[in-house]
Amino acid sequence: MNFHCLSIQYIFFALILAHGITFLAFDCFAQTEGLEVERKSTIDFFDELDDKSFYQQKRIYGMKNELNDYSEKLHSLKERFDRIFYGISSNENYVSPFDTNAQPQRPVRKKIEPSSFYSPQPPTSPVDYPENNSSFEDLTFEEPIEFTPAENQLAFNVDSPGEFTQNNQIVSTFDPQSSLSGGYYLIISPGVAFPYKKHTTAKSYRKYDPGFSVNLAGGMESNNFRVGIGGIYKRHTFHHSARLQSPPKMLTGDSETFAGFLDLGYRIPLSSSLGLNLGAGVGYYLSKIEDKSDFSSRKDHDIFWSLSAGMLWNYNELLALSFNYRYLHEQEIPAHLFELGLKLAL
């Protein structure tokens, strides 16, 4: 009895185990079939060729929109970079590389008319070609056709940055010939002044050492002409040979000149970024000279004028560097000035 019960239990356990193995195998097979369905391409679900074509056109249309967005962002990034580091602007000349106004349309299948049937063409007789007896030297070859690449449709051209061309394509937003050609200007020009005049009187002998000067001018500029107002400061010390005649005493003071003038100038372009700078100034000056026996100062004032010439180099649309020679005329210390200037367009 016990043997039969044990056998029944073993048989029941074997049936349960076989049922579980069968269920697991069926589940694994179903999951494998599901993976194959998931891996199946989306395009395979379309039966008609027109449906597949329309689906691909929609995908291409979406990619064009994404490329337009990326191009616009890249253009904005470049424009902000130019404004921050170069102070220039592209004047909103952005053009999208792809035209997305026309959306893809589902193709319309043409109906075949019942009256249209295929009619086979009658066979044609074979054509007899003449025998070619020409040699290899008699053959002619055509010149290869050069392939012209399509127009660059990016937001900007990066082939040659910093250059400007006028062949209907914007290579750079900076045109050196048009820089500093209009608007307002400000010039700051420190320099070195070399006096050349000596004064010998019954009271003193006055000679001066080279000194320094600072010129500041600003105004309006148009078509390479400039008109404005300016001011200049110049300082010299007495040479070691300068002295008073009575009582005999060395002069150890200095001379300071303050002047205001009308600033006039004209720029002659020599190249895209280099030009000849000519200028003139007319105004009034005041000098303080310490040449008295008690080392106090006296004042001298009169008409002031100057002439200048030099080179001007445009770094960009807002900034230019200059090197000028200036002759500065006054009664006490007329001098030759060599100035290194900075010009700003406002």
C-alpha cells in the first residue's frame, strides 16, 4: 500500500515538472518572437510603395527643420561672439539653408485607362556599321568637365575668416574700407616733444630738454574728413645749461603749456586697412614758465597752431592705431612731436 502511494506521488510530481518546463519553453518562444517584432524596421510595416515614399519624405522634412534650427543657433552664437570680441554685427543677414515652406504630399496614384494597351514594336533589321580602320593617334579626347560644388548653405562661411569679398557672398562681416568712415571719433595721442628754440636775453639764457605731451581730440567724421575740437598738454624742464644772468643762478624749473584748438583732418586710403592721416589745428595756448629769480612762474599766451602727418591702421570697425609727426607752434617752446595714438569710433 505504501509502495503504491509513493509511486503515485512520484508520478504526480513528474507531471507537474513536465507541465512547468512546457510553460517556460512556450514563454521563452513568445518573448523571442516579440523581440523579432520589435527589431523589425518601421518601413517594413508599409505594404504600398507610395506609403513608404511618403513616410521617407516626412522624415527628410523633419531633418531639414532640425538642420535649420541648428544653423540658426550657430549663426546666433557667431553673431554674439563677433559682437563681444570684435564689436561687429552681421546686420541680420541670416538665410536658412533649407526651404521648408512646402510640406510633403502623399503621392496620388494615376488610374490606368482601360483603352491603353501595350502594343509591341515590330522587330527592326540589324544595322550594318562600317568598319573602323582609324588608329589610336586619330582618336580625340574631350576635356574633363570640372565639377562645381554646390553653394555653401551654412549659416556662415568659415573658409577664410577675417577677409572681405564682394562676389555676392559674405565671407566676413568686417569690411576694413568702410570702418571708421562715419559717425563720431575720439583720439588719444601721447607723445614725445623735442624743442628746438633757445632764448638768450639780458636776464636769462633759456634752453629746454625734450618733454612729453598728451593730445585729446574728438568730433564728427564723414567720408574720410573729420572736424572736431581738441586739447593738448605739453611739459618741458630746463636744460642744465639754462641760467639767470643777474644774479647768476641756474634755472631748475619747468614750462607747461595748455592749448585748445579746432581739430581738422583727412584720411587718404592706401589699402584696405592702411591710410595716410593728415591733420591741422588752430587755437589758443597758455604757458606757465618758471624763469624768475625767485623761481616763481610767469604766463605767456598767444595764437596756437599745429600741422600733423602720419599713418593710420584700422584694426577693426571700432578701433584704429596711428603714428603721427606733429609740429606744434608757440612763442616760448615750439617743438616737434612724435605721437602714438589710439582712435575710437563712437
